Amino acid sequence: MTDILVVEATESDLPLILRAERLDGYDAVVGRWDEVRHRLALADKKYRYFLAKDGNEVVGFAIVRDWASPDRVSLIKRIAMLKPGQGYGSRFLQSVLDRIFNETDVHRVWLGVFPENVRARRAYLAAGFVPEGIARGSAYFGGSYRDELVMAVLRTEWDAAGS
Ligand SMILES: CC(C)(COP(=O)(O)OP(=O)(O)OC[C@H]1O[C@@H](n2cnc3c(N)ncnc32)[C@H](O)[C@@H]1OP(=O)(O)O)[C@@H](O)C(=O)NCCC(=O)NCCS
């Protein structure tokens, strides 16, 4: 398998990001913003946008929130691959984790996933995320409050994995 290259996204990548959020079936599993909301986040130091590239081809994106936060906790706010189920997502996440742990003094990186999203859960496990428990009603999504499985990686675990 080729290496996944991780690069920071810019406003010119928004059409692709908007498209990735809106792929068939994604409305049930991942949040989406309009372009205005994305532009606000891109201009906000709290957020970092990353693209996954396989050669010259962009294969997905991720948004990190609470980048370099004083609390030393960051959130993978969103991730979507343009070609799911091909091994890109887990490798991309590992590289995004490397960026976060190498470039900030964060102690914990976490995310929330709908428990029934088995593909995402497996990708997160493969990237080193540890399931911690169900946060009840933690996501207001599509007009209702949905439970989320919280998964996280601590710096000690990332260190131990030899990254
Ligand atoms: C979640 C997501 C980013 C993961 O990226 P990916 O490239 O699909 O993940 P990978 O291919 O690296 O790994 C997928 C894992 O699920 C398994 N898998 C693949 N298709 C599957 C399916 N339809 N159902 C269940 N498991 C599946 C794979 O075997 C792999 O598990 P393994 O490593 O134990 O073999 C991507 O699927 C995606 O964008 N999904 C839609 C949006 C989404 O759910 N975002 C996350 C919201 S929390």
C-alpha cells in the first residue's frame, strides 16, 4: 500500500470537502456544514483541516477541533473518505494523530461515533483509538439526540505504539 500524504486544506479545497460530506448515505453518519460555516472554521485557529492524498488524488478529509488547546485535549470533529473501505481512513487517521501529537502538546485526542457505524469504529480501532463508553444523547443530529461511542488515544498510548 502506498503512503497516505497528509496536507492542510485551504479554502480552495472546500468544493471537495462539501462533496465528501454529501456522498450517498453519509447523511446518516457524518455531520455537514455549508460553505459559510466551513469558511468560518477555516479562519479559526481552533480548527485544522487536513486532506488525505494518495499521490495527487485527494481521498478524504478530516477536521480537528481544539487544536493546541490549553486543556491539551483535541477532537477529531469530522472525517470522511471519498472512497471508503479501502484502507485509507485508518492510515489517514494515524497520520493525523502523528501531526497532532508531534505538533502540539496535546495529551488526549478523542472522537464520537454512532455505535452502529461499524466501518468507522473498525477504522478508529485500527488507528489506535480505544473505546471508552457511550455518551448518551451527546449528538444533536438530524433533529434528535443521538448516543455516541467515545473513543480516544492518549499520548502515552501513541508513544507506546512507537509513532
Ligand atoms: C469512517 C471512514 C472515515 C473510515 O475510513 P475508511 O477508509 O472507510 O476505513 P478503512 O478502510 O481504513 O477501515 C475500515 C474498516 O471497516 C471494515 N469495513 C469496510 N467496509 C465495511 C462495512 N461496510 N461494514 C463494516 N465494516 C467495514 C474494514 O474491513 C476495516 O476494518 P479492519 O481494519 O478491521 O479490516 C469512512 O468509512 C467514511 O468516510 N465513512 C463515511 C463517513 C463517516 O462515517 N465518518 C465518520 C463519522 S464518526
